[in-house]
Amino acid sequence: MLDSCRALERAGKATVTYLTVDKYGMVDPDAVRNAITDKTVLISIMYANNEVGTIHPIREIGRIAKERGIIFHCDGVQAIGKIPVDVERDGIDLLAMSGHKLYGPKGVGALYVPSQGAARAADSDYRRRRP
């Protein structure tokens, strides 16, 4: 995720806000809330950290995204198949997965896009009609 964000920044296609984590590697939902600006279009976070095992407060961050009308992407690679993940309950619009974590071949991935998430992601006017 970080490499993609940095590439978008270098290309002048996006401004990215990077949040710090606590000593356990957890992002604070209030920090997410406070980082949102009127230009924020996407929140992207790992569901679970692959290095220290931290499971982020995804449901709370999903609520924040929904309240502000922001698309919520979650990197679920480390979580899928290990802990319960429910895109509707957690408010996830886009969920990335990797095949090799589910006994599939390396190099195969998937992006889950619920029908509502697809409509939101494809709707360039969505931000102007925030609930």
C-alpha cells in the first residue's frame, strides 16, 4: 500500500496523509477522523498488521468513513481466513486479498467490491452528495 501511495504522490496524482501508530502498531480512529479534510476521497488501511499482528479497529474506522462519505479501502491480506471479516458490518467498500494466503497461487489477488461500494467508487460526484 505504501509504495502505491508514494508513487501516486511522486506522479502528482494525490496528496497522501500518513498516520502514526501507537507502540502496539495500532492507528487511533480519532487520528483518522482528525486527518480527514474536504479533499479526502479515500481511507486505506491494513486490516491486520503482518509484522506485529495488530488488528486495527476497522469497524470504527468504517463508521467514520461512512459518516464523512469517504470510500473505505481495506487491505485484508493478513486477515482473510484467519479472523472473521464482514465487509458490511465493518463498513468496507473495497477489500484487497491475496491468493497465496488462502492456499492459492502466488501472484494472484482479488479486490472485493460490494455492489454499493462499486457504485460509490465509480461515482465521481459521490463526495458532493455526502450524507
